[in-house]
Amino acid sequence: MNPVRTVDDLTGPRPLPMVGNLVQMRTDRAGHRVYDRWAHEYGPTYLLRFGKMPIVVSGDGPIVEAVLRDRPDGFTRTRVGPVLESLGVDGVFGAEGATWRRLRKMAARSLSGAYLRDYFTAVARSAARLHARWTAAAQAGAPVDVLDDVRRFTLDVSTALAIGHDLNSLGTAGDGLHSRLAELFPEVGRRLYAPVPLHRFVTLPRDRRREATIREVGALVRERHAQARARMATGAAPATFLEALVAPLDDEREFTHEELVGNVLTMMLAGQDTTSSLIAWTLHHLAEDPDTQERVRAEAATVLREFGPPADPAALRGLRHTDAAIQESLRLRPVVPVMGFRPTRHTVLHGTGYDLSLPAGQSILLLLSHGARAVPDPDEFRPKRWFGTMTAQPFFPFGAGPRFCPGHNLALLEATLVVGLACRDFRMAPDGGKVGEKLAFTAFPTALRLRPQLRPEAAGATRR
Ligand code: HEM
């Protein structure tokens, strides 16, 4: 039997009067790195104070997994639900209880493997546009803002699957809906980590712009709604998330317009920032590691023989080096490193070395990927470690249990295609300058510019 520890038994960094540990947490823009350092110093489960409020933090594999699996009844998400609601983005991610169960079925259905083939048309179309953009940059000898370009790509894909609309942000300049949404999404992180919820008391110009953006998405949803209903009335299978939301159900009320908009925005948000960070980090690490980039290039040249994106996602199977580079990037640069939860009742969690007793309502922050650091030379980018037996502690970049990320297959498909095509046709070279990392709900690279240089074979193909 493990000994039992209570919240009061936990140690952690010494809190300052009034503010607790809030100041120490702000020593790094990538806040999760601070959490990881403390886990190293105080053990994988430790205590922080936000002001006077005690917050348990845990990166202990068994505890993280137990919390993730005990949902929706045992644990709920903290803060993110109300924050998303305050922004008009309330949907499946922030929902709990019966509402979540209903929405989850629809989200899982529209993102299931059966539909990936259909989505692949949209994924391949957007990948071709990204490729054209980087070809133009290579021909002009210009660097590319990788994260911005890839965010356009992932937004186009998630908008296509959410409502069947081709946003084509890769084809437009900075004034498209893409650039307005770019203002909305960081606000989630800002409100989530703000020590004082200023947005409740002050309306800033950016809040008014955000409301206008939501009205714009609302107009798009309204435009698509009638078509979606008409198609679902024929008994056809839903082909988009919106269609799944409006498909007739015997025993449930219909969703209101605001609920539809909130859910569509949730899907756009969940699919955009996450996957774009993964792709951008992978390309960054490959640019810094020309040998691995060459291995990815060589296999992509064999597997993806046609010049453009392949017509069938099955073609991507067998990109082993690409896949290992993506996994290693996710290990080194977790996209969703921290998530907050709260038990609905008194709970004892079985941890490593001791069990942890949590009273109902006690906040616990999970370091989803802390286990990923338990490998030799954890800060080194070594995709090859994925070919042997990984000895890391369990880690959960896509969550686990009933709320496991329903978009993970789509995310990996998008990442494999973009990384494979980029390395096949371009030598992705660093542009100099220091690349940073920032946490704003998702963790992403900052100031990441690369110089794509067209490879001779690809240069020939573009002229044909
Ligand atoms: C690298 C890419 C991605 C990462 C790292 C990621 C990570 C996550 C994580 C950690 C969660 C929380 C899981 C949990 O609570 O157990 C989540 C939930 C979710 N993700 Fe993803 N995600 C990615 C891509 C996507 C994509 C492409 C979509 C859809 C277009 C998507 C849609 C969702 C949705 C709807 C949820 C909420 C599920 C629920 O609460 O039931 N994600 N994701």
C-alpha cells in the first residue's frame, strides 16, 4: 500500500506574500518550461500558490493518466470553459456533462478515420497552395514566416472540415478572415493566464474587433446552415462538422445559431494553432539538422513520386523518418503542455511512490508531456530514438481517455504531408536569428523564419 499525501503535505517553490508563485512563473515566456524545471527540483507532483489559492501541479505519468481517464464524471476542465464562453467560442472543448457527451459524438464522427479520405482533398488542395507560396519565395530568394504560412494552411483545412468552406487564406494577403481570427485565438491564452480577469471590466478596441470577427464567422455559418440542413434532410451522411450538428436527432433539441457558431469556431481553433505549431517546430528542427532532413527528403522522394501532393492519404504510410521527426518534435516541443482540471468529488490518485488525496474542487495542473523528458539527452532532437524502444515515461501530447483529441489523426496526416513535401522539394535552411518559444494555451515558436531553396529536381518539375 502506498502512503497517502494530502495537498498540505506537498512542497514546492516558496510563495511570495500576496502574489504566491505568480511572479516566479513569469520568468519565462514559455511558462511550461518553468513548471518542468520545478518538477525536476521538487518531484513530479508539487504545490504552487496563485495568490493564496493552492494549485497542485503534476507531471507524474500515473496521476496524469488517472485524471484524464476519470472524465467527464470525476474531473472537469478548469477555467478554459468560461474563458472560451466569454469569447463566444464555447463548444465541445469547453463543454461538460450531457452537453459534452452530445457534442463529442458529433465531433468524433466528423473527425473519424472514415472521413479522413474525404478531408484529404481539402488537405491536399491547401498543401499545394502552401507549396506554391514557398516555391515563389524560393525563386525570389526570400525567407518565409513559417508559422504564419502554416497557420493559414491549418486554418483552411479546419474551416473546410468544419463548414465545407474554402477560406483560401493562403491565396489572400493579410486582410482576410485569417488575419482577423489571428487576433481572436491568442486572446484565449491571454485570458486563461491573466492574474486578474480585466476583460470582465474593460472593453478594449481589440474586443470590439473580436466581436466583429465572430459576427463574420456567424454570417458564414448562417450561409452554410440552410444547405447543411437540406442535405441532412435527404438522409445523407454528414460530411462536415456543421452537417453533423444539424443532422436531425429524435430526442434532442436543435442547436441555436450561437451554439453552432461557438462549435464551428472551436473546431477552427482546435485544429489551427495546435497542428501549425507541430509542423513549424518539426521544420525548424529539420532545418537545424541537415542529416535528418536528408533522410526525410530521400524517403519522401521515393514515397511521394508525383510532383504535387498525392491523391490518396495511403501514400503517406511508409514515411518512417518523417513520422519519427514529427514524433520527436512533439516530444521536445509539446503543443499543449499544460491543462487544468478539478475533481468533482474527493479523489485519491495512485501516484509514483505515494497516493495523492485531492478534495473536491482542488485545482490540479497536469504537465501532459513531462514524461517525455525521461529519455537520455532530453533536449536533443533525435528522431532515431523512435526506431528503438522508447524508454520515456508515458506522456500524453493528445490527452487520454474519453476526451482524447479527436483530431489527432487529421493533425498527423497534415503534418506528414507538409513536412514530407517541404523536405522533398526544398532544402529548408535556417535564416539566422534566435527562435523563441511562447505559451499562450498552445506553445508555439516565435520569430521562426526559414529559407526554402528549391532542389534541382523540383525546380525542373515546376518548369514542366
Ligand atoms: C498537433 C495537433 C494537436 C494536438 C497536440 C492536440 C492536442 C489536444 C489535447 C491535449 C486535447 C485535450 C485532450 C484531453 O482533454 O484529454 C485536445 C482536444 C481536442 N482537440 Fe486536439 N490537438 C491537435 C489537433 C487537433 C485537430 C486538427 C483538431 C480538429 C480539427 C482537434 C480537435 C480537438 C477537439 C474538438 C478537442 C476537444 C475534445 C473533447 O473535449 O472531447 N485537435 N487536443
